[in-house]
Amino acid sequence: MNSWIIYLFITTGTFIFMEGVAWFTHRFVMHGLLWILHKDHHQKKPHFFEKNDTFFLIFATPSILLFFFGAKSGFNWMFYMGLGILIYGIAYFIIHDVVIHQRFKWFSRSNNRYIKTIKRAHKMHHKHLDKHHGESFGMLFASRKYWQQSQEKQL
């Protein structure tokens, strides 16, 4: 098998795996030990910059390290894992900060079912203003119930 195919699988697999990492971190770290940093994101009127934005640095650090050591080792598998994390981070930023919270007004409203489903799931997450009793901790993949709800609203 060609090495570029292996690197494509590593990058894609890492991207998909990152949704699980994001869910786990959001559920047990952001709504747990590091709630102090995430709390302002659940306020009714957040500021443009939030303590929650520091999670960008937390998630970017492994990607940067993997890029560095992967490039230093001849662009091996570590580089492509770093790339998968980077691509996930970009997707997360676009979906979460641009599309859902509209911190940047780059896109107009969408009638796309995927976008409506993701927004609905995130809205249900934000109905809880404290760290307990949350739901829908993922970002790019929504549970079936939100897909069903978005289907019912289209009928």
C-alpha cells in the first residue's frame, strides 16, 4: 500500500477519533475539573473573548507537538496525526464559533439539515447553565434524536 494512503487513513482516523476526544473532554473535563474555564461559555450573555477560549490552546498543543516531532522525523505518522487534529480543530471552530454561536458573521443562516441538527443539539446542551445535568457534548456528530427532531420540523 502506498504511504500516502496510509497517511490519509491516519489523518482521517485521527479526525474521527477527535470527536470522541472532544466529547469526553467536554463531558468530564470542561464540565468537571476545568469548569472554571468553561463556565463563562454557558452564561446568558458571554463576552466576545471567554475563558473557555483557552481550550483552543489545550487542544492545539498536541497537534503542534505532533507536527514538530513528525516533521523532525521525516514527516512520519506523527505529522499526519497532528494534521488530523488540526483539521478537526478547524472544523470545530467553523461549526461551533462561526455557524452555531456566530461569533464571526461569515455565513448567513442555513436551511441545511445537518446544520439545523447540530444547532439543535448544541442548543439543548446550552439549556443547562451549570456543569451538571448536561447533554449533547459532541460537536460534529449529533445523536439520532436530534436528527429525528430536525426531520419532524421539515415535514
